[in-house]
Amino acid sequence: MAMRMYDIIKKKRDGGELSTEEINFFVENYTNGNIPDYQVASLLMAIYFNKMNKRETLDLTKAMINSGEIVDLSNIKGIKVDKHSTGGVGDKTTIALGPMIAACGVPFVKMSGRGLGHTGGTLDKLESIKDFKVELSREEFVKNANDINIAICSQTANITPADKKLYSLRDVTATVENISLIAGSIMSKKLAIGSDAIVLDVKVGSGAFMKDLDHGLLLAKEMVDIGTGFGRETVALVTNMDEPLGYAVGNSLEVKEAIDTLKGKGPKDFYELCLAIGSKLLVLAKKCSDEVEARELLMEVVNSGKAYSKLLELVRYQHGDTDYIENPELLPKANYVVEVRSDMDGYIKSMNAEDIGKCALILGAGRETKESQIDLSAGIVLNKKVDEKVEKGDVLAYVHGNDMGKIEEVEKNIRNIIQIGEKNAETKKLIYAEVNKDKTELF
């Protein structure tokens, strides 16, 4: 008997487990336009309520990968590594970490996305550098990785078309927040690109998709299981996104901060995260036998200037103007920079990362919709972070923008977002947990 979508929906609605064939049938036929949106919307709602087990989730991910092209990177020499962040505010990790890994002699290959909403995209940030080319042919991507150990480009149009279609439908049917669907969506895009090892940075907190640690751990475990089930070395770190990472939020401002970090002058939390993710990548790439050795190597390539030189190479190979790296003052600059000062003494208790991201969005640093134009010069540079002491009159943040009306709105918002009071009883953590195929370790 021929398979019918009606029976698949009914089976999942009644709490049944979908077979590999049923999952392949619905993904393939929906991608090809043979199944209408309304039937897949019904199935997504059934999945949302009745969940998917590990096998179903892996099968769904594989079906989405097989719906498009798989990027074969076997011509790149060595063990190829990649990292993925689930998205946050001020997260410019790839721009500093990629050159650090490449400078250690390990190929760092990444296909990145653009920003949407309050989370920034790596490609937008890199485009602050004049003439930087994010669209590379497969040949260029492989050649760059072999020549200089690093290539960062945009995803090709034909990677996981099923995920694109399903995500658009989930977005309008209130079925986004399901761990299997989230994990499958993220991992299908990662696994369609043939890197050998992946470190996932799963953000948790006010500025992240996952607002609390329990859900962050669930997502991390699900993604590690998918990666491992697909035969890739996969590790996840669950990290803090209750406040922005580093000080800078906004495209050119974040590039500047990444450059500072490669010169050994970056924010402590940001540098620490690069070292933590980087040391895992070097161990997975079998470059170092343990994380202590890996960390020392990463610090050495920063202190010696090799990592900074690697960023220059990356920009040169991707047709960008290296003057913008050597003289960051050339990067897009806003017409106005306004200081936000504290009107009281005390300690920074909290600053909601999502709200700060939304402030950057008001200034034009992000996209409201996929079609929005980005202002590469706009954003916010914090001057204080959580747990730091402030006195009345101290600068809390600098607002960079080109529209005084919007700057004044953001200035007022930031005063409300940055909470000042008594010192916090507990010191904040940067990394909450590590999840690998064998165990979850809480820090």
C-alpha cells in the first residue's frame, strides 16, 4: 500500500513512533512540493506535543541533510574543525577564534549565516571590512583552507532546503520551540558541511534562545547525540548569555574587539571563551593531547602575533582590504557617539542581554526582517560589566549611531536595562557545563 501523509499525521497525533521511511517520505515530498503546507503543519503540531525520540530526531536530521547538497571537504588536508554558536549578543567568537585555530596549524572551516533580530551574524560583521568576499566557490573554499588553514563563507543556497521550508512553516505555526526540531534544524546545516569535528556553543540566558540552564542542557545533549550518531566528533559547551559577550555589540565595533583580542588586548570573558572552545577543538583535531597543552598553544599564537597575522591572511585571501585590520579606525564609524553615565553609586547587578541586543537593533545594527538594511557602524560599547563597581558619573556605555532620535531612545533604555545596586552574592559563571557523548559535566 502506498504511504499516505494522512496516516503519518494520525500515527504521530496518537503518540506513535515514525519509521525512517515515513520521515524520509514526508521530508522528501514536502521539499519537492508534493505535500501541502497544511498537512505538514498538522504533523509539526503533533511532533510538538508528542515529541520525537533520539532515533526519530537523527532520522529527521539525516533526511533534511539529504534534501540538498552535501559539501564534500575531503580535499582539505588534515582534521577539519568547525564551531557553532546558538546565537547571542556581542558574539564575535568566530572572527577571533578561527585565526587562533588556523595559526595552530589546524584547518578551521565554517559556513556562516547572517543576523536576524537581536542576534548578529558573522557574515555581516566581516562585511564591515571593505571588499571582504563572503561568497566563495567550492574551489576557493578548499584552496583557502589548504593554503592558510581557514575559510569562512556564506552557506550555499542548496544546503538543507528541507530545513529552510520546515523552519518557515514552524515560524508561523508556533512549533519552533521543540528540542528535536531545533536540534535537527541546527545540526542539519552543520553536518551538511563535511568538517570532522564540531564544538557547539549553546548559549543560555536573557540574550539566548534558551533562557534557562535546564533547556540549554537538553538542547546541548540532543545536538551532541545527533552529531555523534552521524559519525562526527561533537562536544558542546553551555555558556552564559545573561549579559553580552565582551563589551562591543554591533558589526564594525565587534570586528574591532576581535582584532584587539588577537593583539592580546581583548575583554577577559571573550578571550576566555575563545580559549575554552579553542582548546576543545585542538584536542578533537588531535593537535594537542589535552586541554592544558591546547590552551598554552592558543595563548602562544596570540602572544607571538601569529593569530593576528592569520586574520590578515584570511582577509587578504577573501579579497578584503587589510588596511581595515591594520588600522581599525578605517572600519565604518557612526556620526555620533553618546555616553550613558550612571546616576548612582553601587555595583552592576544585571543587564538583560536581549534588551541590549534590541537597543542595537533600534540603532540599525541588526535586521528586523531578512530584507532590512544593516548599519555596519551602529551599536553599543559597554564600559562596565556585571559585578563591576560604579560611581555616580561613571560611563556605563557608549551609544554609536547616525540618528539622534534613535540614540536618545536607546540611551534612555540602557539606563533602565543596566541595573545598579548591592553587590551580587554569587559570582557569575561564563561556562556552565560541558556535554560530550559520554557525560554531562556541570561547572
